[in-house]
Amino acid sequence: VDYKYNDELAKCFMTNNLIGGFFNRLERARKYAFGCLLTLGEDDNNQIWGYFIVRGKEIPEEVMDAADFESYLWTAADHTDEKTKAEIEDCFAWEGPTLPRPCHDGKVFK
């Protein structure tokens, strides 16, 4: 999952609040999704990046119903690829060499 408007993000705490608001609107999807979104970078130069694991092969309607769903770019990941596995592990650990930038903060949707 990548946020489409990273160039509009300012302070890291505001970016993390944006993630929290998105997670609040995903309440109906608790049975169908698990994910981690990270705030990467520093103030005035940060991005939202992460991974979601969903039940089934398609994005559930409960996730697509969230008001902010269209603000994120959702791409299916190949879970058999070693590079992707390493990225997912680092994302869920909030640290590691495969993160695009240093992790400032994050939130886990469960």
C-alpha cells in the first residue's frame, strides 16, 4: 500500500494521524484485513508505506468502503518472492534494510 499524495504530507505526527483516521474508517474490515502502515522519513519529507494482508484474493468490500480508500495505491504482492517477504518482515518490524526510508513511526491495523 502506498499513499498517492506523499508530496502533500508535512509533519510526521500529522502523517501518523492520517493513518490513524484511515484505520478508524476501516473498522468494518477487522475480520478481513491485517496491516501495517509506516510513516517513513522526517518532517516535510515523509511518506506513507506499508503492507496489508486480506482474506481472499480480492480486496474486500469492507476495505474498499473506507472513505480514504481511493487515496491509497493498492497493489497485490507476490508472497513467494524473497524480496517481498523481506519487505513484509521489515514493515511489520518497523525496521530493516528493505524499508524505502528510515521509519519514523507507524500503526498496525488488527
